[in-house]
Amino acid sequence: MNSTRFPQPRLIAIAVTLLSAGVPIAHAQPADDMRCFNGYAYTLDGGDYRYTEHHEQHLSAGKIQTWDVTYVGRKGQTIATKHMDFTANDTVPTYTLDIPADGYREGIRRDGDDWIMYRQESADSDEQTKSFKIQPPMAADSGFNALVQQNFTALEQGNTIAFRFAAAGRQAVINLKASKTGTTTFEDKPAVVFDAELDMFLVNFFVDSLKLTYDPDSKRLLEYRGIGNMHDASGKVYPVRVTYASELPDVARANGAPADGCGALD
């Protein structure tokens, strides 16, 4: 989500990577200290398959330590990678997202006690940086989901949760609010839908809300609808639907998607 191409700010995967801080689907086959799964991304308009996210989480005592995401395109090629580290904070990871074709890179790093978000638009451009402080409740990238899980009961009961989000792609800390907007089914099972939207005057006129579907029992993310973090042919991000289906979709298989197990890309 590129902040320089307003009105499509890069709210960096408030899931899409807005992914689960716990494995979204029960079918993944982990090693003792790993959880692995796939997300399948389609255009929000038209429903065309675009890529598969292959996730591998390393855990210790049941908590995510590091998390790697490989984005696999329609020719089975790697189109982007992301590495996250949650050892310093459960909801604000340090991370790096690389999109080689564009030369794009963004993320969060630490320098001692300082937290720094950074963004580089292309291989030839200068890196932009902005320092920020951890001010709970706060999240960044996929740490958003851990924050949702921490407040799951309150959200299900109809409360609105306001929090800060460190958006490296926008070089800003923005205000968000999450709330329950309804129920649905996913793979014939009950599910709950939460919306996340910008809690800032006027900005809401430019950014649609993000819709997140969860399993109410396991608190696992099942589907995400909203702005993505991959670029189209013109270099702009576009809205997607990412589904954490229990079976590899035929269209993903036909386009070279990896299996959802650990080591599938080795």
C-alpha cells in the first residue's frame, strides 16, 4: 500500500497480511516448533486468482518468534518475500517486505530502544525513515491479528476497539478502530466478521474498510477483504480477497501454488 499514491495508502497487510498470530486453519501440518499454511489471493473485483501466500511460523512455548511469508505468482515464481520477528513485541514486529520486480522494500527495525519504520520505493530511490514509539494498544503488519485476538471477546460483544497502527508504507502511525459488523459462514461453519477502518477525520472518504472473517471458537483468521500489498502492472496496490481455505484451490494448483506444509518451498 503505497502512501505516495494517495488515495490508496499502504496500510500494509493489516492482514494480508493481516494474518493470524495463530495458524488460521486447522489443517496445517506443523513440526513441533513450526506452523505452516497458505493464503490464496484473488482480485476483489472479478475474483481473479493472483497469488498464493506461503506462511512458515517458528514458535517457542506456543508464541510466534519469527514468521516468513513467500508470495508465489501465477507462474509459480516468487514475487515477494516478508520476514517478521516478534521477539521484542507481540503486536509490533520488526520486519522487511521485499518486492524485487519493483525494487520496493519496507519494514520496521530497531536501533537500541528506537523503533524505525522505513520505505524504499525503488532500487534507485533513497530510503525514507521515521522513528516512532510503542504506545499500546498498537500493532504493525501481521501483529494486528494478535491485537484482534487479545480483544476478541470485547469485539464479539459489540465493543469498538481503537488502536494505533505503525504503517511503514505510509511512514506514519495512524489511528484505527475495529468493530463487529455481522456473522457469516466459511466452509459451511459459523464465522464472525469484523471491520477495521481509519479513525481519522476525512481519511475515511478515501479508504474502504477492511473486512476480516474469523472462526469464533479458535479465533483464527479465515478471510481478509481490503487493500493488498502487491502491485499491479502500473505499480499500484489493489484490493484483494485472501482466503485461508482448508484445501488447495484448483486454480492455485494450476498456477504453481506450493503445498501448505512446512518446507513446501525447499
